[in-house]
Amino acid sequence: MANEPQTPQTQQPATDFDRRSLDVLKSFGKTLGQMSLYKIGHPAVAATLKIAEDQLVAVLAQDPSGALLYSFDADKVVANGRIVGTKAALPNSVTAFFTRFKLASLTFKKDVTNAELAALCELAASRPDGAFVAEPQAYLVSKGISHIVFSEAVYAKMSEEALVQTIHQRTLDESVQALIGSAISDPKEQRRAFERVNQLLQEDIQKRIDEVVKPLQAEKTQVANEAARAQSVVQNLVEGVVMVDEQGKILMMNPAAEQVYGAPLSQLAGQHLAAKTGEQHVVTLASEISTPSDRMIKPDVAVTGEDDTRKTIRASGAVVQNQEGKVVGVVSSLTDVAKQKELQRMQRDFIAHVTHELRAPLSSIRAALEILEGEVRGKIKEDETRMLTTALKNSDRLADLINSILDFSKIESGQMQVYPKPAEAEKIARDAVDSLGPWASKKRIALTLSADAGLPTIVADHQRAVQVIINLLSNAIKFTPVGGRIAVRVSASSPEAAARERFVEFSVTDSGPGIAKADQKKIFEKFVQIAAGEMHVGGTGLGLAIAKALIHLQGGKMWVESEVGKGASFFFTLPVPSADKTSTEPVKAAAAPWWKRLLGLK
């Protein structure tokens, strides 16, 4: 703004002007200190005020502009655009004076008098509830002070040489203010001109941003439409419904389920669900259909059908429900194998097509945003800069979403591979911590890493293991409040465990709001997101599912321990090679049946 002090250049070696300018403020501060003990007319106060006056007159005589403007830039003291010292070199009363009266700058003009300086000191020493605390400039006017100005427009006193230097070295915002200040003397007119220029610039930037973001919005709408259409297809894929009792005997079924079985309800009622299973059917049924309240049920599932049929099953079947409407199994009917393979191919092509069609325009959009950011960096207002930054972050989030979908698609289709090799557990953890250390520091979160001495070598895919820890750390940083703690620990297995199977345990513990027991059972499921405390952080809901799958592919396990209000700890293990297990061949994920993937049952 025009009434803010200009940002100083990099500090140059101290000059006589710098030292004298700083001494003026020091003497002013001493005078204020004296006034905490004595009134303005006391000899001690008068003496220090006279010293400040003499020093000020001497400095003003050195400057051709006949004015001395003070301001602060962070912890630096600025006089007429030069850094002359630091706040630490000044008495606290000086910085307190600027803060109390919310001054952007303080200007002393040539011919300033001792009486004017005394009046300024009286204002500084006035009561906090004084009449002029909110409007200090009105106090100067009431006292007839004309050689001391608060928050004066800076650029009006710039020379032509300084103006040229500002245009070449300052930001767009500052250059525009300098030009307007040199051309227009009236502060009100300066403000109006600057606001108009800002408005035109903002409209132009918004127009350019809209041009860049419009294709991204179109792609987002297209993806949403594709997802809605795919979801609609999946929801209508299984139309048949069979209802059974606690013994698995058929009670009811709709016409679609009758077509799957090839027989009417009148012939099937009262028979066990698997009794009429033919070579073209596969019946998947829970071993316990009832839901007792006094014990845990067995989670086993019985699958009836030929092995070849299980491998080539197509989900044109019926959901099996108990009397309470709970899903307890699936009945599927085998159709043409060629059609099933064609559908699998179409599924792969669909994912490949969507991701390919998204990546190319997304890369172009991000490149355009980066170019735009480089062109206008430092030349636009904070709001416009924030808009550009948000657009860049959203493009990164969309790229992460695409990568997560690809990773999860590879895992479910059996195409994901890991390459376990001898690796150092502590280095894996260190690489992950170093990657997210700056983010944690920005949130003022204490991120620590500790590791047991003499950790054994493990067998792991280094890059994928680092990816897992980064995922856990990312979640921890998102949910941990400012000033919190995150601890990463690497430890060897206990002697008891070592006798059976040796491993190294990794853990990520935060001081966030914790995770409820009910939510701990489902956080590793795909597309599941939970709110921790009062927080809900957006995402794909695939991160933990991918992380757990990657750990299992490397022969490890992952779990979580947490209490609400006491943070959360995520653990996983990676194996230590044994004498009879030294293979480092790539490990490939086993493909889940395509119909289970579509229905979310795997």
C-alpha cells in the first residue's frame, strides 16, 4: 500500500549516516525511559531530549530530501530505505511506541523543534486509554506539529534516481506505487489510482487463470461422469437376491436369482443353498450365518464349485442375505469365458485410457501454471499469489490421485511387483524422515527418529518401504496439531520372536487426536476416510490400503494401535533373511478375481 514503508535492499556496510540515524532512535528511547521516572520538564529529561534533537538535526542536514523516515522490516531498522541496524540495538520503548500506535513509519522533517519532540515524547508516555491512542495523527494536528509525520507515504519523497532503482529492483506492486507516488501528490488520489491499477491487474490475472484452469475443470467433470457411470454399472451388475435362514436353507429369491439357479423358488425353497450348485455355479457362503451377541463368530467362508469355475467366474449372479438383510455370500453363474476375458480386457483398457487421458492434459496444465507463476512471481498481490499456489497444489493432488489409482489397480490386478533386496532398516526410515522433515518443521511439529543399535539387515524393496513410511508420516503430520510430536522408531524383533521368525519393526507414533476402536478396523480398507477428533483431511482413501499391500508383498505385517485423545501408532514389520530364505526374486501381487474387485469384496 502507498502508506507502508518500502522494503529495504540487502543491508550494505554501515555508514556514518547509518550510525547517526540509529543513535537518534537510541536517544529517543533513553528520553522515554527518563519519562518513566520524571516529567517532561525535568532537567534529566530535557538533557536527553536535547541530545536526541542535536543528533536528529545533524542527520537531517546530511540527507538532501530534508526528511528522515524510520520503519521496521522484520527485525531490521530502516532509515530512508537503508537498513541501519536491528531492533535488538534499540531500547524496548522505541519498538513498543511503534507497536502501541500501529505506526508503519515515523518521519522527522527539517526544522523540527525541541517542543515538537517533547510533544512526541508526551504522546509516547500517555496513558493506554488516552484520547489519541487510536488516532495519533490527530494528536499531532491538535498540537500544531508539522515536522513529525506518522505513516507518511514513502514514495512521495523518492528522488528520480531512487525511483529508477525501485522500478528495476522492486516488485510490480512496489514499482506501481512508486510511479503513482511520483506523479500524484494527493494521498487520496494515489490510493484511488493504485486501487484501479490493482483492479485491472487482478482482472487480467483472473482471466489468464480461468483460461488455464478451464481444461482442468472439464477433465474433472469428465472423470466424475466416468466414475458415476462406472458406479451405476457396478450397482446394477448383480440383480438377483437370495434369502436364507441360519442353516443356509433357501427362504426367498427374486426372479433374477431364479434365472441364475435355473429353477423356480417352488423347487428350491427349503434346500441348502449349495445343494443345487452345478458346474456352472460357485457358491460363497459364510460358515456362520447367525450373529450371536455372546461370542465372536468364525470368519471362515465356504466356497462350493469346481476349481476351473472359480478361476473364470463372472459376476452375473446374486447377493446372498440372511433374514436380517446382512450379506453372507454370493451366488455366481458361469457364462462364456471369452466374454469374461473380454470384460477383463475392457476393464484394463478403461483404467489405462482414463489415466492416460488425464495425465497428458494435467501435465500441460501444471506446466502452464508453473510458467505463469514464474512470470508473475513478485508482481502480483498476495491474494493472486495464493490463488496460483492453490491451483498448483490441486494439480499435484490430482496427480497423486491418478498415481494412487494406478498403484491400487496394479495391486488388485496382480501386476504390482516389489523387488526385495538386502537393505538397511535405519536408512529406509531416515530417507522417509528427511523427505517430510521440512513439512513437519513448517507446522512446528517435532519429528524424531530413533533406531536400535546393531539392527540386522532386512530383505525389502527400499523405494516401496520408504513410500510406506512417507504415507504414514504424511497422515501423522496432517492430523497432528501445531506444536505436536511425531516419533519414528526402528527396533529388532524380541528374542522370543527371533526363535520363530526374525524381523525388524517400524513404528510411526503421533500426538494427534487418535483413532476410535471402531474405525481402526476399517482404515486399511480402500476408499475409507475417517475424521480424527474434529479434523477431517481430504484424500483418496487409498494410501493405507496401498501401504498395507506393499508391506504384505514384502513378507511383513501392518497394524495400528490408538486411543482417542492419545495419538496413534502405526506399526509394520519387514523380514530378516534366514539361512533357507535368501531369495531376492521379484514378488508379484496375486490378482483378485475381477468380479470381487468390481464389487469391492477383495
